[in-house]
Amino acid sequence: MKQFWKVIKRYVRPYTGYLSGSVLLNILSAVFNVFSFSLLIPILKILFDTSGKVYELIPWNEVTDFSGLTNNIYFYVGDWIGTYGTSKVLLVLCLCFCAITLIKTSCYFGSSAVMIPIRTGIVKDMRMQIYRKILSLPIGFFSQERKGDIIARMSGDVQEVETSITSTLDMLIKNPILIIIYLAVLFTMSWKLTVFTLVFAPLMLLIMAAIGRKLKARSLEAQRFWSDTMSQVEETLGGLRIIKAFLAEGKMTDRFNTVTGNMKSKNTRVGIRQASAHPVSEFLGSVLIAIVLWFGGTLILGDHSSIDAPAFISYMTILYSIIQPVKDLSKAAYAIPKGLASMERIDKILGAESPIKEPATPKPLTSFEHSISFKHVGFSYDGKRPILSDVNLEIEKGKTIAIVGASGAGKSTLVDLIPRFWDVCEGSIEIDGTDIREFSTHDLRALMGNVNQEPILFNDTIFNNIAFGVEGATREQVIAAAKIANAHDFIMEKPDGYDENIGDRGAKLSGGQRQRISIARAILKNPPILILDEATASLDTESEKIVQQALDRLMSNRTTIAIAHRLSTVKNADEIIVMDEGRIVERGKHEDLIALGGIYAKLHEMQAL
């Protein structure tokens, strides 16, 4: 339960006002419930007391126990019967019973209603916290995690926390209040009978705890299988073209059947264990009632009973009302471990540490004036195999630097270090003489624009994709950027023009069109530093020509770092950097490198062939 209260403390703090209202309404509900039960005593006395006994009024300052209270109630009822008649008094008592019950149920409804904003608010806060954490984590975190698993934690696990933890919060507030107030009344009515009851009641809780002991572990396994299912679905949607091309539908179906079969088996066990909560608590409650009936009956049949038959019936009614809160608490004992299992999986994301540390007092960075410097830079993803070794490079403002080399030479890793998607392991990268780790990542990345080999677009309109990341962009600015990127003409051919939705990842556009939208987005941002990661590598010749024209306009008067496989696109660069196995092995202009006859010349010769 310690872990449970930590979760509650973490997320309920903004909703303490609702909690206070729930506590107050639950107290009122319990008090009026007791009043409604108390009215049963005179009603039963009227209906079943044929002894004709006359009661004398005891001064209220002398009433010290429940028998004195009931004596005075009987006195007033007898007095009213003598004045107004039995039928009218019975009618009034029944109407009072209905009125008190209406107030009680209204308070009960109110106590539950004020908990709903807490439940929905906690779920929303939790999802927002996970989403913000996902955005703050470095790219490297997601290379080690499956996207389907992360989606499962944000959807299924958060939903399980709502179902299993936040929904029990209402029970954990309401039921202890009901139990305490009911027990206080029962002690007042007959302390002997209540003490006898409390001797047997803990047995019920011990049995319920024994049944639910393994529920958390099994729930954790069930949620893991749910993550496997979501990962399988995500991989299937992403690789549907390959699955169909290689006739692998049967293989993927078998994999999915295995995963869902495992999840079904585990969920069945968890469900059976949960389903046992109600019948077991129902049986134990009935056994407790039977024992109290026997003991209470022997007291009433005795000569010195402190409680008469109508009061005993009212006592049993209140006692039976305690059974339901106890059963609800037993359900909570089942549900909470299941929710805590999901919370453990959520905390794996929330507790993930980002290796990209923001400086405590970041230096201001509003412009790029001189150069980007790599000084003895070394980098490794796992701390074992080096990806970059002793890289020294100076990129002056306004220059175009091309980075070429075979796959795996470290080109993309090198440019990913500039916006701090990763941090260097050795050496430093400086902008205008200051280590980039002394700037905030927000200010650093604000100076940069990216155009990647695979354009990253969103399921939104063309306008919103171009204006992405630029606050307050006007239609005129977006159109101007699209024209520079050679995108305006094909956009206007669309039925809705700039308001056309381009589908998931721009699926409604061709590769060249998607790339031109991506270039237009970079043009609109107007960054002083531009990073091009093989921006034309996946295009056909005609599309490449159109996109290259747009890139030439984009690169004009900017500091550009371009990764390229097609050497024809970078031969006009101010300097070409040739990388091999994480090191810079050649550098210079196109003609100089051809004349050198090294790696670049061989790459150029192979492409010419």
C-alpha cells in the first residue's frame, strides 16, 4: 500500500478541493443513513408491539445509553399515537424515512460525482506527463524501446491505472467513513454484540488478502503481453508492403496468434482471481451475519438483554450495511495490485534519465556569427565500439560543407551531434567559441533547420506541415516558402490547395512532393544553419532535379552541412569531407579530391559507372 499512496500523493494534489467535498458528502450520507435506519425502530414498534407497554420520558440530560434514547423515542411515538392515531403517525414516520433516504442518496450521488473530475483529471495528467517525457527524452532512448510498447504504456497501462487505482479512490474515502460511523452507532446500540462481531470480522480480510497475493505479479505479466500485442500491430502496419510482397501473411498471423494466446491465458487467470472476490466476500459476510444472529438472538432471549427485538432488527440492518463497504474494500485490495503493476511500467518511462543535461545557467544564443568547430570529437553509442574518433573540423559561417563516405562511416552521427541529439563522449563542439553544452537545447536547435532523406510529415494539412514549428506563420509566408521550394504549383493542383490533408506521413503525396514540403518548412523557419541528410537520395532523376533546385535556393547565404551519397549534388560545395570508419580521411574541393585519387575518387568513379 505504500506504493499506492505514493501514486495518490503524486497525482491527487491538484484535486484536494474535490476530495474535501467528497469526504463531507460521504459523512453526511452515512449520518442520514443511520437516521433512516433509526426510524425503523419506532415503525417496527408500532407494527409489532402488542404488549401495550407505556413508556415514561427520561430527562434528556440523564440519557446515557442507546436504551435511554430508544425509551424517549417510544414515549414520543406513543404520545403522538394517542393524539393523532396510529395510522397517521405511521404515515408521518414513513414519509420522514423517505425524505431522509432522499437526502442520503443525494449526498451519496454527490460524493461519487465529485470524484469523477479527479479520475478523468489524473488520467489526463498522467498521459500529458508521459507525452512530455517522451518529447524530452533523447532519440537514443527510442532506439532501445519498441514503439508499440510505448503506445501500450500510454494507452492500456494508463487505462488500467484509472480502472484499478483512481476508481478505488472513491471507495477508499467513502467506505472507511461508513464503517467508522456505523461501528460507532453499533457500539452505542450494543457494545457486547459489536465486540463479538469484531472478533470474527478480521478473518474475512485475512482470507481476501491471501487470495489476492499473487494478483500483482500476474497482472504485470498480462500487461507485458499487451505491449507485445501492440508492438506486433505497429510492426505489421509499418511493414505491410513487405509482408504482402514476401507472402508472409501466414507467418505474421501465427506470431500474432501466439502473442494474443499468451495474453488470453494470463488475463484468464487474472480475471478468475478477480471474479472470486465477490462470491467469497458474499459468503464470508453471510457467515458473519449468521453468527451475529445467533449470538444476538441468545442475548434477546435472555433475561438481561440491553437491546429489544425492534432495535436488534435495526442493529442487523446497520451491520449488514457494513458488509458492502467491507466487500468494496476487498475489491480494492484486488484492483490496486493490478494497477500498481501498470504503474511500474509507466514509471519506467517517467523515470528514464536523459543523458542530454541542460546547463543550470545556460548562456544566451540568439545568432550564429563565426563558425562551428569540432575539436578532437569522439563518440560511441554503447561506450564500447567507437563511431567517431578524433574528428577535427571547422565550418565557417556561410560555407557549404559536404560530408561523404560509405555507409557506416559516421556521417549521420557527426551531424546529429550538432543539435545535441547525442552528446560527444570526447572532445567538444563549439559555436562561436563556446561549447554547445553551455547553451540550452532550445536556443541551439532554434538556429538549425533539417531536411532528411525520409521526409517527416504529419497527418495534417499542407499549410500546417509547412508552418510546423513556426508560431504565427501567415498564409502569405507559407505560400512564399512553397514557391521557393518548387511546391506551390502541385499544391494548387490539389482540390483543397494548402488546406489539403496529406494523410499519414504524407502518404497522399509522391516522394518528391513530400521532400519539397519538407524543404518549404525549412525555408519558412529561415535558420542560419542548415543540415541536409541525403535529401535527394531516394528520389528519381526528375524529382531530384526539381528538389535540388529548391535546395540550392534554400542553401543560398546559409551555413550548410550536407550529407550526400550522390556526389553530383555536392561537387560545388566549398569543402568536401570524406569519412571512413569514423575518421576524416580526405578533405578539399571536388577537383582536388579527384586529382588525389583516394577514396573520394573511387566513389566518384563507381557512381560514374
